[in-house]
Amino acid sequence: MGQWSPGGARSSFAGMVNAVHATAPAITERQRQVVELIAAGCSNEEVGERLGISARTAKAHADVLRHKLGVSRRRQIPVAYRTLTGDDPLHDLEPTSVGDGG
């Protein structure tokens, strides 16, 4: 007791990583889609339009995500998601025609 050992540090770190992953909030496929659209700069109205849901439902998804990810602002959701999962929310997003002048 009280002595440091390299093996103990590794197992302690591994335990911490496992605990973080075990307690990480589950993100549903629909929530992941909402994260991607928020990361792309879409409003709740645009999220709703693209996913075939109401703007109010899109806002509800964003509110749940804020709570799950522990952030206070909607714009923080993509960064918190990436920090938690390691996934880039913009990686799989298809390009849109927004802002292309046509």
C-alpha cells in the first residue's frame, strides 16, 4: 500500500476507461442523425424537414441530447458527441444544395 507500480497504473487507467464507456449515455440512431444535422448547421425546422418530423420533435431530440451529453447549448452537441464517441458527426453527412445558388 502506498507504493506505485507500473502495472497498477495501467490497470487503474484501464478500469477508468472501462467505467467511462460503461456509464456513457446510449445515443440512438435517430439522435445520431440529429447530431449530424446540428453539426451541419441545420435549425430545428431544417432538421425536422430532412428527417420527416416536426420542428418541435427535432427540438425535443436536441434537448435530450443536451442532457445526455451534459452540455447547456445546442451548438455544443456535436463537439460533446465527438468527445464521447470519437466519431466525427460530419463524416457520413451527404453534401446538400444549401448555399450553392441553385
